[in-house]
Amino acid sequence: MDAAACGVSSGLGMKRTISRTTRRASTLDSLQISKEEEQREDLIERIASRDFQSRVLWSRVVFVIGASLAWLHLPFLDAALQRLYFSHLLTSPFFRHYSFEPLLASTIFAFNIGLFAVLDFFIPSLQKYRIQPYKTMAAWKNRLQDALKNEVPWYFFFWIPFGGLLRARRMATAAPTVALVIKEVLAGLCIYDALFYFGHNILHRVAPLYKGIHAKHHHSPVVRAGDSIRHSFLDGTWDVVCAVVALNVLKAHTLSRALFNLVAISLICEAHSGYHFPWAINNIVPMHIFAGSVVHDLHHRKGKVNFSKFFTWWDRMFGTYAFEAS
Ligand SMILES: [Zn+2]
Ligand SMILES: [Zn+2]
């Protein structure tokens, strides 16, 4: 066999090897895709089941009763809020601390992530609400060490002293009403979500930005609550900027700012928890207005859908909303 024939035959051999490897890779890919679709179908079935839907209904009933009672006793609640604000909050050194907001945010993140870690490791009866039925704990592996090395130092050595540098914390001298706090928290979530949607979309569309800033957050397609703070410095900063801009645009009351932190962070941790509880706010409020964990889980798996964090309207408006895996 001459050199040319030898080259042709080795070229053909290589082509056959490449095509075999490609076929094997595409078979593995399609197996993975069909496994994911199967799991998603199972999830949709579980959500549609009678048992799940009756729990959603009961959660709605409890919510409506609670909201009605609050509405009927609004003057009493306003008076209680006023007492709380003047007698406890304004006299508390923690509440008055110039870095109260980053300190509060860190505490709420630690509490929520700790709570979901306890559910993951110690409450197997809640596994029935997990979005992915398999029990991998890979997302928790080295999470604490990683957080202590990366995210925690940003808070303690950047955001908390930064509050001191700015000395910008102003205490409102009048107590807010319950209605004002609810209105400002909801408006804050809407403004945050609008800013976050567009920034997040760009981070996914511009490859160098994704690689350099956002890829860390997409470390694993199976999310756990610990992933809610798995960020590069710029990615985490973008989250903080969205919150600060939203609250500053609204000129929100000191108490609304604190409550916004509580609500927004709890929603972020719940969206990354991997659990889909019937009593979650996205189930209580009908028509999928709130995004919730199932929607954000799909964002982590697909990357090209569900860029909003709290609501679904921006994704619906721009055609990036998805609830099922198809
Ligand atoms: Zn996420
Ligand atoms: Zn993303």
C-alpha cells in the first residue's frame, strides 16, 4: 500500500472513529435529555395531582383568611407597628447601625440557607416536594468552605464597611403604616425584577460576560439553597445594586427597606431550594404571576429561559418564559 493510500485509509478510519464518538456523545445527550424530560413530566404530574392541588387550595384559604383578618384589624396593626418602631427599633443599636442592611441581609441568607440544609439532610418526608426526585447532595459539597472563602468576605470586608464609608443610612422619623410597607415592598420587588431581568439576560447572551461573571452561579444544574449566594463578586454586586436602586428610587421607609430584604432574600433562597411546596407564594397567587422554584430550576437547567427572579411578566412579554421542559 503506498503512502497516499495509507493516508486515505487512516483518514477514513479516523472519520469512522469521530463519527462513532459523535454518535455515542449524541446518544448520551439524548439519553440525558429524555431523562430530564421524564423527570419534568413526573414533576408536572405531581403538581397536577389531587393531593398537591388540595394542599394548594388549603394554603390559599389560610392566606385569604389571614389577609382578611389583617385588613379588618388594620388600625390595630398600624398602632402596633408604630409602637414597635418607636419603642424597639429606633432605640436598638443594631437597627440604627450604619451597616444594618448588609448585616440583616447576611443574617437572613444564613437563616434561610441553614433551614433548607436542615430540610435536605434531616427531613426525608419533604423529599416528595423536591423538583428533582434523585437525592444528590452534590450542590452542598464544599459549599460552606466556598462561601467562607468567597461570598462571606465580600460582605464582611466590602459591603459592611462600605455602609460605614457612605454613612448614608437615614432613619425615618415617622412610623410607616402597614399599607405603606406592603406597597413599598411590592414596588421594590417589581423594580428589582425589571433591572435584574435585563441585566441577567445580557449576562447569558454575551459569552465573555457569562463566562467571567455569571457562570459560577450555574455551577450545577441541580440547585440547592446554598446556590442562592454562589456568585462571582460582580454577579453578587449586580444583585445588591438592583436592590439598592429599587429602594432608593422609591425613597422607601427605613422599615420597608428592612422588610424588603427579608422578603426578597427569602424568595431568592426558596427559588434555589429545589423544593416546590404547595404553600409557596407562587402557588398561593394564581396564574403563575410569581416565578418560584420550578421556573428558576428550569433557568438553571436550560439557561435560555426564565431570566426574572420574582415575577414572570418580563419573560412572558419577551418570549423567554417556560414552565415545562419542552
Ligand atoms: Zn439562580
Ligand atoms: Zn442565569
